[in-house]
Amino acid sequence: MSDPFALTTAEVKTQYDDSYAVGTAFAVLQDTIRIFNEEKTEAFKKVTAAIEAYNEARATASGHFEDIHRRVDEVSQARSERWAESERGEAVAAWILEIESLAEKLSATFDDVTEPEDIDADALDGEGDSIELLDETPNYIFGME
């Protein structure tokens, strides 16, 4: 009669297969985290470059609107007080304020993006112990009667 506390050949094979599968999956997880952290850094460099280009375009547009604002404001200021109080003068004054506001908005830089954190591979510390436990599980429990 066989010992009921001994692992069968099929159970031992399953144990080794499980150990291999868990170990392989763990190695893939470690590599995936490492690759993610490396690629994240490179991808964020592209985001940073795009943000810089966007801010440069905004600054250029802001400068153009500031130039327009100065020019039309000078023309408006050269007009008479009577013209300034006319319907057209008030409409032009409102338009000049809109141009000034747009130039100010465009001059502000967009920088509200921060690089995401790395995935902390140290969080996996101790996970290798599970693999070792699978490898070290005895095939027979001694001292049991």
C-alpha cells in the first residue's frame, strides 16, 4: 500500500511545472517593469519636446498679437476723444482689449505635465521567495504516521 502522505508522480511533475511557470512569469514581470521604466523615460522626452514646441508656437503667436495690439492701440490713441466715445471707438476699444487678453493668454507657458514615476521594482522583493518555496516543497512529509 502506498503512503497517503507522499506526493504522486503526477503531483511532483505538476509542482515542478508550476515552479517553472511561476519563475518564468516572474522573470517576464521583472523585464517588463525594466522595459517600461526605460521606455517611459524616452517617451516623456518626446512629450517634453512637444510641449517646448507648443510653448514656442504660443510665444510667437503672442508676440504677433502684441504687435497688433500696439499698432491698433497707437492708432486708437491718436484719434479724438469724440471718436473714442463713438460707437465705433468703443467697439475698437473692446476689440483692442480682446487682442491684449489673447496675447497675455498665449504668453503663458504650458508646463502642467510631470514625468510619471517609475514602477518600483523593489515592490517585487520577496516575490522570489514564492518560487523558492515551490522548488523546496518536500515530496513527502516525514514524521507523519
